[in-house]
Amino acid sequence: MSIAGTMITPSNEIARALQINLPVVALESTVITHGLPHPQNIQLAREMEAAIRGEGATPATVAVIEGKVRIGLSEDELTRLAEAESPLKVSHRDFATAIVKKRSGGTTVAGTMLAAHQAGIKVFATGGIGGVHKESPFDISTDLRALAEIPMIVVCAGAKAILDLPATLEYLETMGVPVVGYQTDKFPEFYSRDGNLDISVRLDSPHEIAEFAQAHWSLGLHSAVLVANPIPESDAIPRLNMEPIIAQASKEAKEKKIHGQKLTPYLLQRISELTNKRSLQANLALLLNNARLAAQIAKALAGNPRRMV
Ligand code: PSU
Ligand code: MN
């Protein structure tokens, strides 16, 4: 089956789950193609899918495979994506490139939202969203535009650690995107839980988050609801430890003139080295934690169908 007028093809499992209103959680795949090293990337992708199934929801990893936008990957497709030689990083502007050139690629938060929303999926788990970069005011992630325009619940652990977080939060406010702190009063900062930036509302249960999103959308608003879920305590790295490491990695990237799509992978790799892989462990832990919460929210939403808009 493909969605009318689009090139998007959900797997049979996802099409069926959506038809009978079972809880489904979309997963991005840039984290597989560009965010994590091999083989942690494929291990993590499988673990996230298993965590979602463990909560009683269906995982729908989104990616472009040889020019086809797929929602729900087979084991074989997941393995091929994780081992792909030079996969694309697919955000809004890159879909047509991947389709026309029959390339494979991982979808970013924005790309995943676009495809998953068209398929009818309402909940999505990622690690960190893109945002406004430091020292380069025109480098603003398409993720922020997607959050402004696409009505989904997006569960993250904050934004990429290297970003200008106050500017990113201002942008989200301007675009009318609620930032929900899950069991926290402050915006979590990816590797760290001890940030000091404000969220727009604190909610303490998946059920409350489902109700909140329904209330938001019932007003005719079309923006996403961003849920910021702090990294588990046992894997968190204090902000004061991370700050100099992120600054050093960023400085080295600048000296080596690394920018554009290569910047994040370089920084993540370097930060992992500088923290003796503690940051990699943190990244894996927060991704799994977000998958679980997203599944719980999807279940709460599916259990409340009469109030859907
Ligand atoms: N956060 C990370 N690592 C990543 C990403 C986010 O810690 O690799 C990915 C996500 O897929 C996000 C994308 O959507 O980076 C944003 O990229 P850009 O800033 O180029 O829009
Ligand atoms: Mn960017």
C-alpha cells in the first residue's frame, strides 16, 4: 500500500496497526546512519524497537531505502541501512533527491515527522532535536520548522548538545510549540539533567501528555508538542563536566574547517573520545528511555480515541 499521491510506503504491519488504531511510535534513522558508530547503531535500533514492543506498541522506523520512503523497516532493510556506504541525511529538502537518485538515507527529525504524519502516526521518539547553531545564526535546523508545522508528539532528551539552547527555545516559543518537561521543571540538556532553562509546562504522566496534546490540537493548532524527557540519572553527565568538552570539540572542528552535515558526526565522535565513551553510553541510554516513554504516550492516546481531533 502507498499513501495516495505520495511515494510513502508503510510496511504491512504498520498499515494494519494504524488501520485498527493500535499504538505506533515512529523512530528516526539519521541516528543510525550519521549519529552513532557501527555496530552500536544497529544494536541500538533493534533495542529501541524491542523497547517499544515491550511496552505494547509497534515501532515504525522511517528511512529512505533505494529511493523508497519506508515506514517500518524489515530486519534486512535495517541492517542494510546501518551498513550503507554513504547514506544521505534526509531532511525536507533531500527527499526528492533520494527518490530520484534511488539513494538510501536516514531521515532526520524533520524528515521523519513529514513521512510519519502522512502515514497517520502521532507519536515519535528521537534523541535530540536540531536547533539554532552557535556562532552561525543562519544555520537553523529544519527540525524547528517541522515542529512548528506538523502536529505530532515528539519525545526527545533536549536538543543536540552543541546548539545555542536559549535561542532554540525562543524559536520554539515564537512558533507556538509547547515544550513539555516530563517529570522536570527545567529543559534537559541531552547528556545532562541539571540545566537551568525553562520549559513551558511540566507534566508527570504519559496520560497527562496525551490529554495535553489533544487539548492543544483541539484548538485548531497544528504545531507539534515537544516532550523533553531527561536522561536517566545513572547515565547523566553533569553539565559542568560536559561544557569544556563540548567547547573543545567545537573548537577543534572549527580549526579543521569541518561544517555542514559532517559537523555533528565529528563532534559526537570527538566528545565520545574525550569522555572515554561515557557520552556514547549516555546517548544510547537516553534514546532507549525516550522510546519507552513514547510507547507509553502512544498507548495513552490510542486508549482515548473519542477525544482525538
Ligand atoms: N541529535 C544528536 N545527533 C544527531 C541528531 C540529533 O545528538 O545526529 C540528528 C537528528 O536526526 C536531527 C538532525 O534531526 O541531527 C538535525 O540535523 P540538522 O541540524 O542538520 O538539521
Ligand atoms: Mn543545520
